[in-house]
Amino acid sequence: MLILQNISYTHSNKELLFSNISLTVNNGNKTALVGHNGSGKSTLLKIIAKELFPSGGIQEIDTEPYYIPQIFGQYNHLTIAAALRIDAKLTALHEILQGNVNESNLNILNDDWAIEDRCNEALKYWGLNDLELSQKLKFLSGGEKTKVFLAGIMIHQPKIILLDEPSNHLDTEGRTLLYQFIKDSSAAMLIVSHDRKLLNLLDVTYELKASGIKTYGGNYDFYQKQKNIEKDALAQDIHSKEKALQKAKEKQRKTLEKELKSDSNGKKKQEKAGVARIMLNTLKNKAENSISKTKSVHAEKIGGISQELRELRDEVLSLNKMKFGLNHSQLHKGKILVTAESVNYSYNEQWIWTTDLNFQIISGERIAIKGSNGSGKTTLIKLILKELQSKKGILKIADSEMIYIDQDYSLINTDLTVYEQAQQSNNSGLEEHDIKMRLNRFLFTKSDWDKPCCYLSGGERMRLMLCGLTIKNEAPDVIILDEPTNNLDIQNIEILTAALNEY
């Protein structure tokens, strides 16, 4: 069982990410953790996995969880066995089988004589039969790395599993295996994902916000229905507050008009009656104080309603707030940009593609590159970008401005602040206020401008990168995206789709 009570987390720059997070995952429960990019879902998983420490709160967990992060680059230098933390056991097993039966090896193995068989069965289940445990992770595709860590679940057999975007990088076959594995597993799971099919397999949905966490007792479809009910109620609240604000302003106007009229009439009567000037001044001050008090009372009421209305409107996240304004490429449609004639590439003297590649890329086209994990999609992109040179055939690439958007948004310099990153794209001499205005268009408000980019989520980095494209004077001729929706929530997928459709 996993219990979190009043967990909070503050970044090293003293910015509060979330507070008062309380949740429970019972034995065998399969639980979803959803929320907008930047809400802290991955951070919360890292806290549970003890890779980060909370700023406050209590965490109770009766067993060590098995944690699969969404990014695996930090393991590239390791072998598969080392990354799965089974290398010491395997070494001890092999030494014992070769006759080196000492206390150290027996303690390391800890009677786990079936470790190698479980490894082979797990790799086979995930379609990784051809991999050796001694292979380095850096030679594997993103999907293969994901499958390796998923195989680790079957090897370690944990009671609690933490999964951060587990269907990222997986091909159709891999996702099908993942869905079946989740259905069949008896372990408790806490899963961060934007994969609706996966989320619908889970029992409970938690929604994470900076202000706390909310429980929805069902799968993603149930959660969406409840959210739609909440949105309708929110729209009603906004409408009601707008009417109340209008009514309060009208009442203020009428009250002030009435008091001014009454004051004017009283003044005339007093002047007719010959009231002394000193008394007139006293009465005038009283009237002014009364009007001022009326204004203050009504202003306070109007201010309160206005603040409530602002807070309600802030809850409404809408694509209508986004203004893309991407420039268009200056290339004419139909220009041949890339021609491949019998192209191939090899790793370790083994050709990637059984059939050499022949194709053309023409300006104005929208092209999808699809294929199973390990089929060479990223290698093909690197050939087009001239990061690799083909080892067979002829690859002709015309002069053009290409921009490559990888799945980690590495165009973003994590050493810079949000404003500094935007300024990097300013090759047309835009003034500071113009840069900040464009950041606002991409939902980066004043409170975000000095935020270090290293604290941005995947979706926030994507929005900042799109903002940079609008700041640049010239649009790229070719935009290449490698798994662009990985790590994005559903709202940010819609934002990216809208931006690309406009380009």
C-alpha cells in the first residue's frame, strides 16, 4: 500500500510546484495520475521512488516500488543488465555455476536461482529475444529501451509499479502487449499517461493541480464525463458572476446618482434658508464623506466579484488564448528537397533495411514515417539532417532551412530562463515588450519569464519552442518532428496540432 499525506514540493529556485497532496494506492489498485504539463506529475512519481525529496508531508509505503521514468538517456552508458540492476546477481550465478561457491556470491544471489530464466522469459514476452543482457542501451531505439524496463517488472516482480508515460516510443505491437500486461498484473500501479486507451484500463483517476489533488472514482472516460459536468458548472458560475458584477455596477451608479441629487437639493434648500457658510461647509463635508463611503462599499463589493470572476476565468484553459502567427516558408510548392537512390545504413556491419530506400521529399508535402521499434526511423531522420552519411547509395539534399524537433525538445537551452530562451530566436531586433507579448500569446505570463527552462515540462518546452519559431523572422522550409506528442498532455497535443495545421 502507498499513502501520501500533505506532500509538497518546492523547486531549488524557491518556486512552489504543488502542496497538500494526499493520495492512497491500495494493494492491487491500478491508478491514473493526470494533469496539465507542468503540474508536477513526474516530480510526484520521483518523490515516491525516492529520487527526489518532498519539501513537506509524510509518505508511507510498505515495499520498494519499481519505477520506470519517461526519459532513459541517463542509462545509455549502461548494459541492459546494469540498467535493470541484475548484473551483480547474474555475475554471482555464473561464478557459482563455474564452481566459485563462496559466501559473497551466495549472499548476492540470495537464493534467486531462476534469475536468468526470468530474464529470458521477460525479454521474450516483450519481443526482445535478439538482445543480449551485455548490450549497451545507447544502441537501442526508444521503444526498445522502454520494453527493456518493462521487462524489468517481470524480472523483479514488484508489488507497486510507478510508470511515467509507459506507452511513449512503443509501436502498435508493444502497446498491445503493455495493455494486456496491465490487465493481467496483480501489482498496484500508479501511472502517468496521456494514452486514453491505457487510462481506460485503470480503476481510479487522480487529477493533480498546484492547489492539490482531486479523486475521480473511475477510468478516463468517467473522469472526462465528470470534467465536462464541472466545465458546464464553471460556465454557469462565470455567467452568474458576470450578471452579479453588472448588477453591482448598476446599483453603484444609481445609489451615487441618488446621493448626488439629494445632496444638490439639500444644498439649494440650505442656501435659500440662509444657513451660515461654516455650517454649509460642515454639511458639504458630511455629504462628501457619505458619497465616498458609498463608493468604497460598492467598490469593495465590485472588486470582490471581479476577483472571483478572474479566478473562475483562469480555470478555463482554451486554445483560443493561443495565437500562433507562424510565418510561411518562402519555398515554392513542388521543389525537390531530398532524393534517395538505393540508400542504406549499417551498424556493426549489419544493414538496417533489408531493402534499400528510394524516395523523394517535395516541398509542401506532409509525410508520416511509420514503423515498428528498431526499424530505423530515427536513423533515417539523421540521414536527412546530414548528421549521418549513408553507407550505400546516393542521398541528394537541396539547400533548405530545416528544423528538427526531437522528443526531448533539446532546442530549448535548460541553462536559460524562459525570456532568455525566447530572446535567442530574436534575429529581427524585436523590442523587449514585443518578446513578452509573444510569450503571453503562448501562455507564458509575467510570473514565467524568469523561470529557468530546466523546470519546464515537455508541453511547456514545446510551447516555448513554437513561440521561438514565431519570433524568428524566417520560417523553416522543413519541420521534422520525432515522436512530437510524447510527454504532452491532451491540451498541448491540441495546441501542437493547431500550430502545424496553420503552418
